[in-house]
Amino acid sequence: MKKTITPTTTIERLPIYYRCLQRLNKMNVDIISSQELGDKIGIPSTQVRKDLSYYGEFGRRGVGYEVPVLLKHLRKILGLDQVWEVALVGAGNLGHALVNYGGFRKLGLKIDYVFDADPNKIGKKFAGLKIHDVSKLQEVVKENGIKVGIIVVPAEHAQSIADDLIDAGVEALWNFAPTHLKVPQEIELKDEDLSIGLISLAYHLSQD
Amino acid sequence: MKKTITPTTTIERLPIYYRCLQRLNKMNVDIISSQELGDKIGIPSTQVRKDLSYYGEFGRRGVGYEVPVLLKHLRKILGLDQVWEVALVGAGNLGHALVNYGGFRKLGLKIDYVFDADPNKIGKKFAGLKIHDVSKLQEVVKENGIKVGIIVVPAEHAQSIADDLIDAGVEALWNFAPTHLKVPQEIELKDEDLSIGLISLAYHLSQD
DNA sequence: TAGATTGTTAATCGATTAACAATC
DNA sequence: TAGATTGTTAATCGATTAACAATC
């Protein structure tokens, strides 16, 4: 394994490889070449090999990659062999969709705690989880060693929720609020701004 | 205006500028410098200027950018001065969240038609919209000149829905199904794979 | 051995950033 | 004029891709 910095673009492709391999594994495909794998996800074979090379040598020359072996390596690399406690703040439509999202379960990820500020929601069930009072957020995060927070609250509350989560020990944030959050450098922040996708389609259509 | 190709990264930042300027405009901020704008969204001033320069000269040297003027230009550039008919296929949780998503309304975008295959859902109301039978998809798309399709169906159905939409005249697809869609080159495709965000957080946490 | 495919180096391509002349 | 900030060029940085030796 080399001590080079892995490009962020490579990291973003790892989950895509992982899911594709999961499907192949379920179909009892045993060996796959970088060419075939690349074709399935729409990237060149050379990029597949380069990406994997940042983490080790997982294939056999002249043969290809053993699906179960590569899968196991990727699971480890992605941290999916560990259990991450995840808290979601904001029991709205989008929060509901996320808690129920089938994609997570398949990956061994799940959301464990849901919080909201609305007294009418607190205590109610939400996709099988009890909605906690957001005033208890820090307490619950600390007690349960929650490391990942998902922010699905209105933009104007996002920063203060982020501050609270970080204060209580969360190390990674997934932010759906359409606003720029200020967080310390050591906190992992992933912005997921849903309106950008639709706007960029409108942009491309209006260019023609 | 130069005849250079605009980087895709620039295009993805345009909606962020737009939303930030909308907020500034509402706060009656009249003039903003590239430095201030960049600070607000977490990018260097030089990138703001460079990005905007692909489309024209919107600022005044020594002064900055007039918020309403820049906003107007961006609205035009992003195609938000036009009305786009949008159809969503898949009346599940995530579809519901998208139809209700406040971020779109603020931008003058909205979802107009919802489709599903479930007989129990067809005809029912869904966030204020009637759920149409997916078997009528092509018909409705053609009749109403729908140009944008949002795919929120299970992965195994995504490709055939995409084919149907394209066949009926849709030119841009926003795909939430965790699968690689094959579409003709002239079709604008934006993938929005929600599990990637969460996995990449797990990855970063497990690196430490 | 002959054919196939990996892992890696080097070349290319594209995006960001520093620097500064233009100009308000 | 002096101070500020744009628009743009050129330098830098980072990611992709082509090419090929290594090797199964």
C-alpha cells in the first residue's frame, strides 16, 4: 500500500464499486475484470484499477478481481465492518425518507435516533423510531457515543443544530439544509443540497 | 462573453451563488464584493470572479456586484426565468419529500405530475397532487411537453422508466435510484445517490 | 508459451488560485 | 488622486487517461 493521498473523487467512487460488487456477488459472479466493472458503472477500466491501487493490490494479473475478496476489502476500507451510531435531526418528509431509505440497510447502515423540536411530534413514532425532544440532543449523543449526525432542519436552524452536535461529540455531519455550515476543520462535513440537482438540469436545458 | 467551455464545477456553484444572492436581496443588501460572497459560501473570492466571468462582466471595479443585477443575470443563466414542466415517478417517501421540498418553490421550480404503479396509490392525493397511473406516463409527458423527469423508483425499475420518459420526449433526468442508467448522449442525466453521502462519512471516520 | 489483465508510470487534461493591470 | 475591487492571464495543483512492463 502506497502512502499517497487518495483523491476525493476516488473516495466518492468507492461506494459505487461496493454496491455494484454486492449485486454481482448476489448473482454469484465470481471474477470480474476492471473493464467489466467499469462498463457497469460508466467509467474507464483504467480508473477502476487506479482507484483500487490506492488501497492495495486486490486483483490477479491476467485474471481479474475475485468479487468476494474485493468486496471484503472494500467493506473494510469504507468502514462498513464497524457499527456507526447515527442521529437524525428534523422529523419532516425528507427525514422520513432517509430513515426508511432501503439503500442504507443494504449497506449495513441505519439511523438510530430521531429528534425534532415540535411538541406534537415528540414521543410519536417515526418510521419505527421514537422521536426525541431536540432539547435532549446533546445528552443522548453523549450517552450513546453517536458519531454521525444528519441535519434535515430548516436552513435557519441548521448552524445551531450543527454546533450542538459537534459540541456533544459528533465527528461527521451530513447536511441537507441549503446553507453553508461553519464547522471546525476536523469535523467531516458532507453537504447534500437537493435543489442544486434540479437547477443544474434547468441550466442545461436552457443552454440548448 | 467568451466562447470558452464552462467547467462543470462552475455550473454546480451557480445555484449556490443564486440562493445566497436571493437571501442577500431579501435582506436588502445592495452591493456585495466577490470576497464577501465567497466568504458566505466558503470559497475564495477569485473563484467567484472566475465563475461569473464565464458568463459576462456583471460587477463594477472598485465597487463590487449589485445584488439585484447579478441575481437577474443568474436567473437568466440558470434558466429559472422559464417554466419547466416536471414529472416525478415513484410516489414513495422520498418522492413525497421532493414534491414538498421548500427549496424548489423558492427557486420558482415545482413538480407538476406524480406517477406510480401501485393501484392503491393511483388516484389518491400526494402532497396536493393527484397520483397518475404510470401506464399513462408517456401519454401525459407528450401531451404536456414535460421536459424534466425525476426517477424515485426502486433500482430494478429505473432503467425502463428512464427509457419510457426519454421515448416520450423528456430531455433531462434526475435519478435517485442507486443504479447506473444508460441514456443517449443528448439527454441530461443527474445522479443523486443518497447512500454515497453516508458511506463517505463512514469512510472518513474509519480513516482516523 | 500465448493471451489476458493487472498495477503503475508518465502524459494529458481540467480546475483552482495567485497575481496584477484595468478601472471605478 | 488614493483606495478598492473587478476581470483575466499565467502558474499551480489535482485528477484522468494512455501506455506498457509485470505477471498470472
